[in-house]
Amino acid sequence: MVAVTGTAGSRRDPRRWWALGALVASMLVLGFDMTILNVALPTMAERLGATTGQQQWMADAYVVVFAALMLPAGLLGDRFGRRRMLITGLGIFLAGSLVGALTGDVNTVIAARAVMGVGAALITPLALSVLPSLFTPEEQGKAIGLVSTGSALGLPLGPITGGWPLDHFWWGSVFLINVPMVAIGITACLFLLPETRDPASPEVDTLSTACTAGGLGALVYAIIEAPDRGWTDPLVLAAFTTAALLITGLVRRSRRVRRPMLDMTLLAHRPFVLNTVAATLVMFVLSGLMFVLPPYLQAVLGNDTLGTGVRLLPMVLGLSVAAKLTPAATTRLGARATVTAGLVVLAFAAFLGSRTTVHSGYGFTALWLTVAGLGFGCALVPAMTSALATLPRDRAGSGSGLLMTLRQVGSAIGIALLGSLLAGVFRGRLDLTGLTGAAADAAGDSVVAAHLIARRTGSAHLAASADGAYVHGMTVVLLVCGAAALVSALAAAAFLPGTPATARDEPRDDPEMATAAADAGE
């Protein structure tokens, strides 16, 4: 069913490994941009005067668009050529990066991040789908593993990579990191990748795409704006209502269309749904945690941006330990026990982190960050792999798409909801005695803004109050994260299938299955 425009001998072309290197570099950039902005946000809040809500949008604009367009982007590649659309995605990502680097306006940065989300949505599914045209079935497992590893490595390396240029150049330099790597990816795609397509794939459903993007965007907008406007504000209620109507419309249309873009019948597979919910909740907690931690490390503890990125590494240590332990534990004990244990460890880490005080110091933070990384690693990959393992072989591709989309939705809502909770608690706890008018409003925007006002007015009391208010807000967020992880652990123990999960055999003749398995491991 897959048409390949190129020579049959391309699979043995020695240049295919160079092409793979370019794809790995492209996925590494996407991994960077999921987390690189976290360490830049305090600096951008200071230089651009961004409020907490605007910081949430700078992080969420990328994730929301990424989640909403991933499924139609994959279908565009199937129908119009995967190489062509992959190059298009890289070009869009490059354009967004350049605009983000060169602008001096908060709203333009948010728009640039949304444009980068469009490019990322094209790159992610297509970088994997072109591999069968490059490699023999025997080589595909190794190639998919390398591409997936590139994406995974970008997540922890993003804060460190972004920290160094922020300490030496202007804030927009974090976006310029993308330029050389994306340029290499475009060049390699032009000269090394054959063109492939699948004319039998479903058509892109414009109405379903609009409902997905509009519904998710309205939901995130309502959550972010609610702390400032109030949860009963007419605009917030209208946004929630719009989100509910659009998402309901998406579900109804997906049930009526013969070949839907979003296969809702997968929700009838109970083990798939439960594992997917577990993975989505893990991403909800992870994204919220990565949003609230950098301002604490930078503004409260006084680290520079590079130091902030380095101080997030204990989480990578925990993830590395989990990567070693999880496969054997899943084989021996089953996915249910492994996922449940990971969620319990994650809950423990969050509750431990909620004991943080202004005077705790970094050592205590490093301890619970390490434990959190261990919990994330033990819960996320087994949940995603088991979700796909419960599906028939012919549903693995659509299941992978739905799973990856919901994972991104969990990230977007985690940033929006937990960031809004933090903003509300911080503003309510901050002592603005002696400040009036614009200064008081600005100090309540974020802990970075409060410290700027404190330096400008010489108020040590305001700086101390800002630190205390932020740590209190972070405590509340961590308690919510811990409760969510604990409830998820109880649900996993009660409802997930109890049979030991075995890894899928690496497919020899089914590229779709290989791609789905790689998606689960990202």
C-alpha cells in the first residue's frame, strides 16, 4: 500500500545512516523545545515583563498546537509525500525559531511558539514513518530506537542547553540553538531521503482538526485566564462552554465518519483506555512540575539559568535508574504492578517535595527530584507500551496516534491548570504592604516581577514575602500532584490488567507496528 518514489536499492544505500543522523538531530531539537523554555521563562519574565499567564501561554502554545495537529500532520505526509511534508515541517519550525529569537514582544513570542508547534506536529510522526523506506526490516528496530532516543534525550538536555546561552547572550538565543540543527535536517532530507506516500490513508478531516484545535485551545485559555478574571467570569465560562461543545462535536463526528481521523472506537478497549489515562496523568504531573521548578531554583534560590538547568539533572538520574529497572520489573511483575509502583513513588516524591521551605536549600530538592524521576520512568513507559499491547495489530497505528495526542493534551493541561493554581496562591499570599497601583499589580504577576519591584524599591520585606509566597504556591501544586499520582496508583492497581506485559516482538514485515512501538518508548 505504500508507494515509494525512488530506487529499490535505497535500503542498502550507505548514506542512509547519515540520513538517520539528521532525523535524530531533528528529534533532539523537538525534545529541547519541550523543556528548554522552562529555564528561560524567569529570564523572559524579567526582560519582557511577562506575567505568569503569559509564561503559561509561551509554554502551552507549542504543546497545544503540537497535540491538535499531530494526527492530521501524519495523514498529510501519507497522502502528499512524507519527505515533502517533513521538509515543510522543518522549514516551519525554523521560521518560528527565527521569529521567536528576533522579536521583543511577548505576544509575538507566543505566536512564534505556536508556529513551532505546527512544525513539530509535522516532524514527529513523519520522522518515524520514513524509516521503512531507508532500512531493511532487520535494521528498522535499531533505527527507530535511535530516533526515539534522540527525542527522549532532548527533554533533560533542554534546560542545560538553554541555560548557557541565556547566561552569555540575550534571551532570544535559546531559539537560535534550533537553527543549525534544523538546517542540517532539511539538507539531509533533500539529498538523502526517498519520497514515500500511502494514497490509501484516510483523508485529512478539516472539521475534526478544527474541533480538536479549537476545543483544546479554548479549554487551556479558560484555565489560564480564570485566576485573573475569576472562575465565574463570563469570558471564562464562555471558553469552557466552547471547549465542551467543540470536543463533543469531535466525538460525535468521529463516530459517524467511516474512516475517522481520531478513532474513537479505541475507547471501547478498556485496558487501552486505562493505560492511556495513566500515561496522560503522568505527563500532567511532569509538565506542571517542570513549569513550577525553574522559578524556584532561579528566583528563590538565586541560581543563574545554566545553574538552574544543571540542578534539574537529578531527575535525569532517577529516569536513568528507572530505564534500567523497568523492563525487568515489567517482565517479572507485569505492567499493572510496575505502573502502580511508579505512581506510588511519584506521589511520595511530590509529597516529600511539598515539605520544601524557603530555607531548605538545594540538597533537599535534589533528593525529591531524583525520586520523582524514578517514579516517572517506572510509570510512563510501561503504561504506554501496555496500552498499545492490548490492541489488535491492525489498530496499533491509530492507537499510537491517539495515545501520543492525549499525552500532549496531558502536558498542556498540566501546565495550564497547575500554573494557574500556582499563580492564584502566590498572588493571594504575597504581602504588598507599602505598594500601590501599578507596582502592586506588577509584583503580583510572578515571583520574578516581585523581585524586580523589590530591587527597585529597596524592599527586603517584599523579596522575602515573594519567596515565601512562591514556595507556598509550589507546596500546594506538589500536594495536588501527589494526590493525583496517588489516586492514579489506586486506580491502576484496581483496574489495569493483571497479566504480565511482554514486549512486542520487533516486527519483521509491519512498519506500522514498529512505528507504534517506537512512539510508546519516546
